[in-house]
Amino acid sequence: METSEITPESRVILYFEQPGSTASRGHDGVIDLVNRAAIQQVNLEVLFSSKEAVFARAQELPEDFSPAVTASLVYPLFSESWRVPVRISPITDLGPKAYALHPLEEWEYLNRRAFVRVRFDARVTLVPQPEKTRLGIACQAVDLSNSGVGIQLPEDFGIELSDTVLLILHLDDGDLEVMVEIASRRGSIVGAQFSRLSADAEKRIGKAVFQAQIARKRLLVDDD
């Protein structure tokens, strides 16, 4: 994987790590950013890339964002993902929220577990395919990541692993229709993996994940 291979309008994700911490590794040796090594994320749209850096613009920034923090850059693709630690430099000539992301090491392959999964309490609708055979079924989402969603199914809802269904996410900014594949099931909870997403769908899902993270942090602060 070379930095210059990242194409314009692609999505990349910055994960901020606690100082001195490193992402944990699974039994297969890949880095797993889920275990709180990454504490916050920012989604960015790639403007262009070179051998030395990725130039991207952030969609939203947390209030305490600082380019001085240690960050991991993840480049998610449909079938694989790549990660590299980066140094962040503001690029004012490219407009607000634009940054140069300079890799500090070689890119490292990640499995799909690299995506941060957050609790996500929202209504969703599943429409089995072909959609003319059955009506949509109202369900409840339980968690969300940039790669998929966990869904609580009704007790009598029949669905099989590898089934492809239409998922309607009822987000704060409106409904979003995406195709998903049923990747796992444990009791009444299924894990649905997003199929190839449009740029707009990626942005909206990334925004929903970010907002859920912020809401969760505020809840923890209020509980204290």
C-alpha cells in the first residue's frame, strides 16, 4: 500500500490515541483499534495525495481537536483497510479544516474490526430482497460502525447468514437506504455489513457514528 494510491474523494478516518498507548493486536496479528486505544475519530474527504502525504478536509471537528495529537490514519476499502500513524499539519491554502497527513511508518493491513463500533439507539427498517415479496420490517439498531450495524430482530423474523437486504436507517438528518449483508447472528441480534456505499452514504454514516460517540461521552460526564 502506497500513500499515492489513495484517490481523491475517498474517505479516510483519523483515530486519536491516548499518549503512549498503542493499538492492541488480535490473535492474527492485525491491529484492533476497538479496545479503547482510539478514543475519538474524525472523518475526512481526500482532496489529493502524493508519495509524502494525504491532503484531506475534515467533515466535522471536535471542540478539543489539536493537530499536535498522536493519530492513526485508516483508509477503509470495501474488502480491506489500511492503517498508518501520521503527523498532522494544517493547510490553510486549501481552506478551513484542511490538513496534510504525513505517514510516519509503512502502511499496515487491518481487518474490518478496525472500525470503532458505538452504541446506537435508532429505528431501522429491513426490506428482504426481492422487495416485492415482503413488506419492510421495523427493527431496532443497537450499535453502529463505519462498516456495519447491529440490529435487534423481532422473534419471528426469519433471516439467514449471507442474505442481502435493503436497510433503511432513520437518521436525525433523514432516512438513508443502503444494501447490507447479514454477516453474523447471535440470538435475536444480527450483524449487518454494509455493501459498497456511495460517498454521501459514507459521510452520513460517519457523521452518525461521530455524533453517537460525542453523545456517549456527554452521558458519561453527566453520570459522574
